[in-house]
Amino acid sequence: MNIVYAVIVLGAMAVVFGLILAVAAKVFEVQVDPRLPQIQAALAGANCGGCGYPGCAGCAEAILNGKAPVSACAPAGAEGAAKIAAIMGMEAPTGEKKVAHVLCNGGTNAVKNFEYRGVSDCLAATKVCGGDASACRYGCLGFGSCVAACKFDAIHIGENGVAVVDKEKCTDCGACREACPRKLIVEVPYKQKVFVNCSNKDRGPAVTKVCANSCIACGMCERTCKFDAIHVVNNVAVIDYAKCRNCTMCAKACPKGAIEPIPTAEEKEKFKAAQKAAAERKAAAAKAAAEKAAADKAARDAEAAAAKEAPKAE
């Protein structure tokens, strides 16, 4: 009988405590904006941290509170931003898709001071002997910190030892940019095809000693471009992507192969022949103009002399 009473008492206590908890849940209930889970569902769900917030939940809260734009989640893309804009009752943002790109083509073409044997991490490598395993202090170290940071399998170390981005997989989350200790990874327009794959800011002679593919700041690309889209800044060529037409003329003009796409030997020869022909046409036109100017001057001088002699004849 004691057991029955104990069961009844425990059951009654369970009911009482259940009621208390139910009342407490109602009294202390935290109202959640119904848009929050909708926004979070529209995000990529990668929790990559590229937005600068602690995971997708943090990003969703920031967007809801107006602390982050509806396009804060790069992996969600334009489609995700449009969904979030609709949830927020805003106009969908417009803009060109961006991807990451590594501004280096050194790798195996760069001179090595010593062979680094340690943790396969770029930041760790920079702490050993001043990070001078590679003679180029601006180049890609090739230990894959960016690869480890990418959650979309969009960046890998290429055959030449330099990180290469697969722009079809890249979501522009920014994780690889944050992971690179030398800040060689930049954001570029998806449609862009021409890049200066060098970040070395040393002067020409010092640069050629450390890398065979380096920009030597000769200015050939700048003089060749008809759209004012490339200039030498701090001893390295820099492209203005807003002006660039992807004509690749600068790449053909570069004597060091520092500009992508790297032209073939045949393309180089054709470019040189075209440049030579253009220079010859320009010289011929200048010569013809000079001869015409000289002839016109001679004619004017003759007319002036004749006019001066006329009064004497009378």
C-alpha cells in the first residue's frame, strides 16, 4: 500500500511541477521574430564566418537588427540575398558576382633560401627565420592555410606551388583572404580574365633576383593599354577592373609573363610584329606630315618673297 501512496504522491507532484513550468514558460517566454528562422533558412548554412559574425545564426540576427546588409552572406549569392530582401520587405540588391583571386605566380619559379620543414601552415612558416624560406617576401608560401580555411573546396595548391581559385566553386566568403598571412588573395569580378599575378613591390633588379615571373615595373603594359586600365603603382602593375576590357594586350606586352593569361610564343611574335608595323606606320605618317609642313612652309616663303619683289618691278 505504501508503494501505491508513493506513486500517487509522485504523480501529483509531477502534475503540479508541470503546471508551474508551463506557467513559467508563458510568463518568461522570449518572443522570437518569425522572420529570424526564415532569414537563417535563406543563408548558405556553412557557418564559415566570412560575414564577420559567429555563424549563420549570428548573421541572421545581425541582418534582422539592421547591423548587416541582406547580402552579408556571400555564399548564399544573389539568390539568397533576394530571398532575404523579400523577407525584410526590401528591394533586392543588384551587383556583379565577385570571386577570390591569388595575386602570385611565383611558387616553383621563386628562389628558395632554404627548405622549410615544419607545420604545414603559412602563418607558422612566416615565424621561422623571419618567413624567408622563399626569397620573395611577397609571394605565396604554398602551405595551404587558405585551402584549409575554404569550406567550399574552391581553392587548391597548383602544380607550381601557388594557391589557385576555382571561380566556379568560389562563393567569395572571404575565409581564404583572412587566412593568407601575406594578403595575396583579393576580391575580383567573376567576369575578369586579366590579372597581374605579382605582388612584389621591390624595384626591378631586386625582383628579378628572387622570381622569374615577377613584375619589373617596366610600364610596357601601361603604355600598351588603350583604356587607361593598368598603371604601375608602388613598383607593381595594378589593373583597374572597372576600366579593363579583357583585351589581353597588356599580357602580350609583358616581357616577364607576369600578367594572366600568359600568351603563347606565337601570340607574342604576332604582337611584336603588330607593334612594329604600327610603329612604322606612325613614323611614316610623322615623316609625311613633316614633309608636307616643310613643303607648305617653302610655298609660303616663296609667295612672301614674290610679294616683296613685286613693288620693285613696278
